[in-house]
Amino acid sequence: MDPVQVRPMQENDLLSAERASAVTFFEAERSTRRVSDPEADLRSAAASKQWIERVRFYLSVDPAGCWVAVDEEAGANGVVGFAISQNRGRLWYLATYGVLPSHQGQGIGKRLLDAALTHADGRPGVFSSSVHPGATRRYRMAGFSLHPQMRMVGTVDRSTLPAVDGLREGQADDFAWMDRLDQNLRVAGHGPDHSYMLDTLRLVVCRDRARPGYVYLDHRGRASLLAAAHPQTAQKLLWEALASSRGTTLVNCITTPNEWAVDVGLAARLDIGQEGYIAVRGMPVPAPYLASGHFL
């Protein structure tokens, strides 16, 4: 009998699932690290707490999309894999997914992904993928197109920052038009994800409703999610993020249709490199758009 059971995630799985996630992604970063990359670090206590809170949110909104693989021989801390997905209107996204290195190559990842895709129920789908060869093979076999992503890193040359106007701080009253913009760019709105992000991130929006756009910034001023109706609006929002950044910054999830972001990053003297894939099925790659790794 197979000791590994794939089942719906429960609240009391959160701590064990977070530990499995931390180890899985640490080992993945270490194995794919490039010479120019910093050494991989285990997830901090603050980041672990944030992971648990975010997955608790997913469980509260769409629990049927959250799955774990549990090794019954490992006892109470037996989560060895996880697939956290969510349905938002007509769109499905995979928020995070992985299997402990010690349990890879046993078909557990396929079972988890199959469960999450069953929850999708034929919806168009999107997620951000690592370069792990086993995972990318599985995604392609599930019908996803893999579009290479770029990232830009470095310290912003402050002398390059242009004067940016026409922006303001965002608030919950903006969610309705933001969801309409999301629908045009990525099939469906973010819905309850906006409320969660607004609680933890800074929201900046464009004042001109004829050229709408928004960006969420993390505590270091980095763009966590950016959406706009026009590339010019997107560039203005990204410049605001770079102006808000402190120390080394990062712009990631840049796909080929979003070369406007490359132009801004190069102008700010950031360095460009490659970073995984955006995987899409039944939809085009969103643009002008920089996806969130967690809320897509």
C-alpha cells in the first residue's frame, strides 16, 4: 500500500506544509544557483509566518484548490508535497506547488497537480514556474505553454529617475475598476486577493481612468504586481516603484510582451537575467502586466 496520501489540505497542515515548502524551495534554489547569484538561504521566521498566513487565506477563500501529500509513516509532520491553487471567476491559478526532494520521482507531484487541475474544471490557467526539469515537463504535458521570464536586479541609479505625475495612493474603492482591468488582461479579476494585498502592501494607482493602471509595492518598494491598460501607464507605475526602492531592488516576471519593463529597468541601470517561466493555458500572456508570484 502506498504510504503517501494526497488529500485536501486542512488548517492543521499549515505548519508542516510550510516546512516542506521551505526545504523544497531552498534545495531548488541551491541546485539551480548561478555563479552570479547570492547563496541560497533558508526562509526566515518572518517569511515563514507570511507563507502560513497567505495559505490560510487561500484555505478560507477556495479550500477545494488546496492539496497536500502526506507520508503516513512520517507521523504528525508528514506533509511531503503541496499544491495550492485557486479559482477566481473564469480563471484558475497555481499559487505554489512542490514536493520534498526526498520524495521526488515517485509520481507524487503528478498526483498533486492532477488534483489541482481537476479543481480548475477547464478554466484558463496561469502560474509562475521554476526551471525544474521534472516540473516543467509535467506542466507542458498538462497543456501549458511555457514563456521564458526575465528579471532585473541592482541598485537604481537615482540620477535616471524621471519626474512622475498623475499617480495617487490606492484604496479599496478602486477594486471595482481594477477588477475590470484584470478581466481585460488576464480573463478574470483578482477579487478577494486585492483586499489581502492591500492589507500587506502599498497600492499606487493612475489618476487617469481613461488610461487605468495600478501597482502593489512591498515593504522594500519592489513591484509585487502591476497591471495597466497602456504601456506608458505601466512604465510610469514601474518608475514609481523604482523611485520607492531601497538598496538592491528586483523587477521580475518580465515576459517578452512586456518589453516596456525591460526599457525602464535598463534605463535605471539594472542588470537583466533569465528567471523561470510564466505558464499559461487557454489564455495569452498578460500585457502590460507584471505578475505576482503568489496571486498571478
